[in-house]
Amino acid sequence: MSVQNWTFLLVGLSFVLYAGIAVWSRASSTKEFYIAGGGVSPLANGMATAADWMSAASFISMAGIIAFRGYDGSVYLMGWTGGYVLLALLLAPYLRKFGAYTVPDFVGERYYSQTARIVAVICAIFVSFTYVAGQMRGVGIVFGRFLEVPIEAGVLIGMCIVFFYAVLGGMKGITYTQVAQYCVLIFAYLVPAIFLSLLITGNPIPQIGLGGTDQESGMFLLDRLNGLHSELGFASYTSGEKTSTDIFFITAALMAGTAGLPHVIIRFYTVPKVKDARISVGWALLFIAILYTTAPAIAVFARTNLLNTVSEQPYSEMPEWFTTWESTGLISYEDHNQDGLIQFVGPEAQTIDAKPITNELTIDQDIMVLANPEISGLPNWVIGLVAAGALAAALSTAAGLLMVVSSAVSHDLLKRALLPGITEKGELIAARVSAGLAVAVAGYLGINPPGFVAEVVAFAFGLAAASFFPAIILGVFSKRMNRNGAVLGMVVGITFTAAYIIYFKFINPSSNTADHWWFGVSPEGIGTLGMLLNLAVATVVSRFTPAPPERVVALVDRMRMPNEPGS
């Protein structure tokens, strides 16, 4: 069968599976809609958390960014992985013991303030929509290539799928759908990685193949890639261009942002006990590690195959995959010197045979994982499987994010602030309506994204680090932190971070260089500085304003007390 037929078959079967699970697990109460009834097993929750966590940025874009940026791309790998450990050790058990439905619910109760709750709702919506833009963009790319429809149409198809199981099943439907999506995405990621590791290094384990020998040249694979880079005028693959300061700030922003992401935190409310939250964290770390340790190998295999396949090759002899991706607009070729050959060169390559040359090939780095099986000549069913896995990764995270928006509007804004007398049925209707509206906004952002997938997601992490992380960490470990400090800290942190990103990415993109950045920190890493501002403002303000009431201090003591039943 053709690639398109395999894709239709495998994607169609996965969608039928997701729809069936959504119907089977549809929510009948607000508790089931918000936290899946609180009865999910640790193993299932760990798998669902991994799917929620491993978004289109992890599946599609992370290996792509490592493939193009080499060492510099490793900040995403370090930041996201380290951040999950931070979340597991510092926050997850305490938040589960607190027993709230949502992060704004925790902020509102811990800081005894409706203002704090509403500020947290605004932050949650802002962060979630920034994050979901990257997921819908990933959905559009997959549909655009493999179903040969415009990216805009692909986003609309993804919207319909997410709308069905998120609105019908709520968190209960999303949880069990994400279990299935994890199985699909991890199988789809590992199969081509194993194939490629065998083809290139002769070792079936990608993590070992990465440090192995290239069978064609007899050199170590990374040495071979460094040589190809140097020949074509690119910087050495294993070297980096970012400063140590910027790498530190980006990694810290990704770590703290991970620990402040509301769609991941809410997963720990779905298990029966605090002990189960800790166990599910362990399972999730294992499931996440399988993909994250494979991503660098995928990146190296993809980069090596790409350079071997296209550089200095006749454009007229390019294989079918090249022209198909070219039709999507994600690859473009312009023959500057009219010689019919593809010059894919780096900025340091000024001449070839004493003739001036410029780069003639533009590649969207988000396609590297998706195009890699085609570039390598793997079977058509593997290509279709990768498409199904990429969709599973993007849709699972999109659903979790939309659930955050839905619960923030219906539970935190309406039930807990504006309409406290609303019935459970009315609240459930409001949750489903707000989920539907959130899907529509997410679709628009997917069609008009503010950057490539991993970059957009990095902005979301920076915003979460600058807003939620200090409020949550101080709420758990500082009995003196009060509502005044928390509210002002969140406002200052997210305002500063958002303003910095918007200025350099949208208002004045021409100045988005290291020479113009504050302290040499890029927009991807500015969330760390926003977080420090938040912490400083919150701590100072809380010291000069009234202490929290005794009941709140007692609440913090109970939350941190070992061996006490949590609810």
C-alpha cells in the first residue's frame, strides 16, 4: 500500500479507538469531568501523564531542534526532563494532599483570596493557549503532509477530534484516551529509531547506536556528522553557539515551567491517595525516559541521512519524499547559481571551487522526525505509524491543556467566584461549552502560530515559570507567604516575561539577537528572570503586609505533615 493509504488506515484506527474510549468513559458528574472521579490507578495515571507531557514538541520538534542546533538543542532535553523530576519531588504529593481540583483552586484557597484565584485563572488560560498553539501546529503539519491537505484543514480536523473526546468525556475520557495515545506514540517513535539504528550502526538499541560506529564510513557516528558539517560550512554538530548564561537561563525556565504547568499538575488529582500520586510519578518518569533518551539518537540519524541525501545532489533526481514535502511549503529550494544542484550549506561556506555560493535549501525543522523514515527508505507502514504517533502526541497534550482552560472557566471563575450558586448540572454544561470555545481558539492559534513548535512551547514554559511556580512552591513551603505577595508576584512575573517575549518576537524582531537581549538572555530563557522577579516581589511584599490567617497556616501544616490521609 502507498504511504497515504497506510496513514489513512493507521490514523483512522487510532481515531476510532480514541472515540470508543471517549464514549465508554464519558463523564456524568463534575468530579469525573475535572479529575476523572479520583479513581485512576497509578500505572494508568503514569502512562496518561507521560502522554500529556510528551507533546508535539517532544515527539515532532525536540529531535528536529537537536538535529539542527546540535549541542544547543540539548537545553530542551535537559530542561524538560529535569523539570519533571523537580515537579515529582517538590510539588506533586503536596498538591494531591491538598485535594483541590485545579491549580487556580489551590492558589485561591491557599492565598484565601478571590483576586488570587482570578489572577491564577488568567495565567492558566494564557499559558495553556500559548502551549496549545504548538500542539495544533503539529497536528496541521502531520495532516498537511500525510493526508495531503492544507495545514489549515489539518488543524480543523484535529479540532474536531479533540472536541469530541474532551467535551464528551472530560478528564475521565481524556485520561483513558491518553493511555491509548501513549501506547501509540511510543511504539511509533521506537520502531523507526530501531530500524535506523540497525541501518546506520548495526545496533538495534538507538541509545547505544548514537555512540556507535557509522557502518558506511567506519568512523564514530558523531565524528562522521561533525565532518559532514565542516565540509558544508556548518558549525561542528557537537559544538554550541549559545552562551553558557543563556543555556542556564533557558534550562532553568524549562525546569521551573515544567513544575508550574497546570495541565501536568492536575493529573495528580486523579489518583485515589497521596501514595498513588508518588507511585504514578515514578511510572511517568520511566515512560517519559524511554522517549527522551531516544530523541538525541533520532536527531543524529535524521541529520546524517539528510546531509547524505540532499547536499550537492541534482534537484531533478530528488526522491518522491522531497517533492511531496516541498508541496507543503515546509521545504523550499531556490537554485541561485542555476546549476541544478542543491547547495545545502552553512554560513561559513563562502565558496565551492572558488565560486561564491549561498544556501539554496530551506527546511522547517519540525519535519525532521516525520520525514526521517521516508529519507531513510523505511517501509510505508512505518511512515504511516509515525504519522499516527505524532498525532497521538499532539492531541493528548492539546486535550489536557483544553481541560485546564475548561476547568479554569467553569469551576474557578464561575463556580468559585462569579456564580457560586450554580448547580452541578449547570457547571458541567459550562465546562463543556468553555471546552468547545477553547478548542476554537486553539485551532486559530494552530493556523497562525507565533513560531515553530518547540519554540512556542518554550514560551509557555517561561510564562508558567514566571507565574505559577513561585506561587505554588512558596504556597507549599512558606507559611508566611500571604495573598498580597502571591498576587503581586504573579502579576509582575508574567507581565515582565510576556512583554519581553512580545517585544523581541513580534514588536521588534530585528533586534532579537544576543547583542540586544538583557544580560544576554534570549526570549526562550527570560522566564527564569521573570521567576526571580516574582519570588523577590512576593517575598518582600509578604514581609510588609499582614500574615496569613491561622487557618491557612494550619492548612499548610496539614499539607506537609507526613503519614496523614490526604483528600
